[in-house]
Amino acid sequence: MSEPEYAFSQYHGQAAGSPLHLNLVRMWTAIRAETGGRVAATVHAENGKVAGGDPAALRMLIAGEIQFYTLMGGLIGTVVPVAEVQQVPFAFASAGQAHKAIDGPLGRMIAAEMAAKGMHLFLQGGFDNGMRQVAGVTRAVATPDGFEGMTIRVPPGQLIFDTFQAFGAEPVIIPAYQLYDALATGRVKAQENPLAVIEGFKLDELVKYVSMTNHMWSGFNLMAHLPTWQRLPDGIKGVIERNVVAHVRQQRIDQGALNARLRHDLAQRGLAFNEVEQATFRARLGGVYSAWRERLGARCWSLLEAEVGGLA
């Protein structure tokens, strides 16, 4: 196959064995084949270990140093505030409910805001990460009081930081690639992520307790550097868009199956699981909801509530 006419870099923050990485590789392989070799992309797991992690990679995307990137809404929210709506705590009851929301009017509103900041958001381009759970080294969490004084790793994003502060925890922002070291050295005593992240980053070697809080959904929004995207011929855009939709659908299935299987597998390895009563946690978030309703704006909040129902 001849040298590609369009050669891109695709970054993402997950491990090389993750469903995200595997489906991105398959997606770009299919795109190269369907364009007769005109388009090719190199997929870089864990953001190619770039110093600064996700925030640095996001800046690279906006600058055009990389052309394609996947990122959680909470981190996009550091540049486009409305993207944080994807991680309103206890809003989505399931990953499927979140997918429906971001594939619809709420996702289109986020895309319009992102375009103004130089990013093209692919509609129906939300890869899945799953519902987020709390995994700790020293104790389980059954009630909000269990968070009191706990140092917990969180990704960049003000909403997730505010949420854990409201529970009395001490959130610490640490890049994903430093997660293992932060737990191993005692810099933090807990982290919160879908179960697949525990597996992908080998955190089961360190954590002992998994509290099934389902406190947030998170996914990976596929974005392109807007000027790069605008320069592509319509025919190539169409091939990329079709493959994005197809491979996002498959990755969502793969990720859901992995998260479901891992509860059993991690328990078999000795991790202790416990359920929580979500109402006790939501009761602590009145101030967070009111502040973020104002910050995200009435239209954004109403589009969210149209999907999930009223939030306290």
C-alpha cells in the first residue's frame, strides 16, 4: 500500500489492552482500507506517555499537534464548560442511558460549544468507559461519612472534584498514567473509575475494597482538530464518520461486557465488594447541583433532565 495522503495521530488515555484502544486500532485500519490507503492514523495508548497526561494532550489537539483524540467530558470541561454535564453525579442510572443522552440533543449542544474552541466532536462518537466505582486501599465506603478525610485520586475536572469535596474527601488530581504509583506510594488511599480501569492499570495489585457507588458515568468523546477536519474531502469525512459510529457501537458492547465480567473476576482475586444506598450520597449534593445548574446554564441542564428526570 502506498504512502497515505493524510497521516494522523490518534491519542487516548487508556491502556493498550483496553477495548478503547483495540477498537480505535480496528477503526483506523478499516478507514485506511476503505480509502485505498489515502488515510492512516497511528493510535497512541496512554497518550503516548506525554508529560502532563490528558490536559497536555488536549492542548496538543487544539493546537493541531495531534489530529484525533478521545477524552472524558469532565476533562473537556476545562476548556468547554458544558461538556462537564456528562459527569453530573448520580444523573445517569446506567451507561446505556448516558449513551442515549450524548447521542442526542445534549450531545449536539456540546458539539456546537466545542466547535467554537477549535474541536470537532463526532456525533455518536462517545466511546464507553462505564459507571465509576470507588476502589480503596484501607477501607470500603458504605455512606458519605466513609469519605471523611480520605485522599482520593480524581481526574482533572471541577465537577468531579466538587463532588468528592462535598462528601468530605480530599480529592487529588493525578494523571491516569501515574495512578498506580500514587496508590503504591500512599499519595492517595483510593481512586474512582470503572472496573475496567482497575484491570487495565493493574490496580488490583494495590486496592482491597471496591464500593459500587455508580456515582458517575464516563466515556471517551472522539474529537478531531477542527481545521484539520474541515480540510478533508467530503468523501473521506463520510468514511471516517461511518466507521466512528460502527466502532463506537462495538466498543460500547465490549466495554460493558468487560465491566460486568470484572466484578466476578476481581472478587475471585480477593477484592471485597460492597453496595451502597445512593440516596444518602445524593442528599449531600444539593449545593453541588445548584452551583452546577447555574454554571452549565438552563438550556444544558434542561436537556440533561429531559433524559434523566429531575435532579435535586
